[in-house]
Amino acid sequence: MIGKNGNFPPQVIQVSAKPAKRVKHIPQRTCVGCRTVLPKRALTRVVRQPDGVQIDPTGKLPGRGAYLHNVRSCWERALKGGLANALKVTLSEADRQLLSDFMATLPEEAAEEA
Ligand SMILES: [Zn+2]
């Protein structure tokens, strides 16, 4: 109860706790092959796992990830160092095999501006 002089009317102080309205924004990521910033969906995530790297099409696997353009040239470039660097790993033979296999499914050139 507040004192009879009523200096503090028992009003709830309105704390505007409005959560920042989610503006529709497209997540952008940098391709480790060519360093271009692109919408996430134009990229494939590669994630570091305890037993080696893995392609992560859902983008949901835990672990350190790197993003690569869905275009072969970027994977080739990334395999020469950018990817290992981004993931802070040394790519094993198995890793390279996995990545090359995936790379082989990609188009040579980027399908521009999805
Ligand atoms: Zn790229």
C-alpha cells in the first residue's frame, strides 16, 4: 500500500517492451570461394564436424560453418585454402573427396541472381 498522501499512484509503469519487429530481411553470407556476399539460399553451408567436414544443406548442423556459392569454380577455389581457413581445419583426403563429389553436382557457372 502507498502512503495516504498518494505520491505514487499505483499505476503500472509502462515499460515498452516491444520486441524489435522482425523486419523481413534476407540473411546474407560471404562465399569463402570468391568473397562475395550473397543471400544465404544461393550458398551451401559446409560445417566442421568432429569426424570431418560435412555438407549441410539445411544450414542447421551445429559446428563451425562456412558458406560457398553453388558454383563449381568457388568450390575449387575454396578447396585450395579458403575453406580450410574458414573452418580452421586441415582438410583430410576424405573431406576433399566429399567436397569434390558435391562440387561435381554443381553447375560450372552461377545461375545469376536467384
Ligand atoms: Zn563464390
